[in-house]
Amino acid sequence: MVSSAEETDTATRILDQLLGALSPEGIRHAVDAPMDRALASHEWPRGPCTSQAAMLEHAGRLLRHLHAHGMMARPLTSKQARAEAARILHDRYINGEARGFTAALLDLHGEGQGGINIVLTTLADIVRREMRDRYVRGVIAELVDPLDWPMKCRLARQVLTRFRRHLPGALASVDEEQFAEACPALVLRYAETGQVFVGSAGSASWV
């Protein structure tokens, strides 16, 4: 039978793993460094690019390269890469004037021969954000989601013990079972901002 002390040690270890994996340094190591290496080794376009079809071809090549050399889930065929590039450009591309394909085409034609690289750099930034989000949710799925309810409560107790002084009054008085429900959201906040709680006295870092 596992002792209470051993379960507390397990909760402490899990919290430390979360803090390490989701710290700015942890995310840079897991996501940004592989992305940066892949981008540095990609063969960027040098000539003019004036059509939507050519833009999607270049965008698909970049995505295939990132999937092959960066932190990606699976390899892509050329057809899959173009389709994925079209989805990202349509759904996520934004500049100061427009959204979607319209914004991408404005950037493509508004910067002369270098317009395609503006589009591809923006595409890479979007992919980086998606990969960061996927990584964060993967860490939570690996470390938190499989825990049974008693262990989630022990994890909440460790968070409360370590950070209670930073909690707004409404949260400082809750018990660990109530607080356990909020832990995943706080973990996501930490990954997005590097902070856990923002109260009247300012903000407090996990570390």
C-alpha cells in the first residue's frame, strides 16, 4: 500500500515536471529550438512569386520541411502539405489590413520579390504557435489527465502550498478539491504567460 508521504512526493514530482516542461525554457527547448533549426535549413524562395498557386506550392514545401525536421507529428505528402498550408492561410493568417487568403495575397504582392518570404515567415510563426499549443496540451495530457481524483487533489494541495500567498482572496480560501478543478486552467495560463495568478498586488511567477 502506498503511503501518504509517498503520494505527496509523487504529487511534488509531477508539479516540478509541469513547471519544468512548461517554463519558457522548457518550451523553447521542446518547440522553438527544433523549429529554428528547421527554418535555418530550409531553402527559401529567391525568385518572384506572383500567383496564389505558386504561393501555396512554396508554403507546402515549407510545411513539409518543418514536418520532416522540426517538432511535428507526422510526415506530409506534397498534396497534404498544400492542403494544410491552405487551411492555415485561410483560417489563421492576419496582417494589418485583412485576414485569410486576402491578407496573404496582399503581403505577397505588396513587398515586391520578397513578398513570398513575408508570407512564409508569417506562416512559420503561425505553425510555431500551433506547435506550442499542441506541446502544452500534450504535457497536460501526459502528466495530469491520467491521474485519479485523489492524486489530482494532492497535486492541487502542492500548488496551494507553494503559491497560496499569491492567490486572490476568493481562491485562497478554497479547499484542495475545489482547487483541483482549476489546476489545468492555471497550468495553461502558466504556459501562455509565464505567470499563475494576477491579483491586486501584481503577478506571481510559478518559479
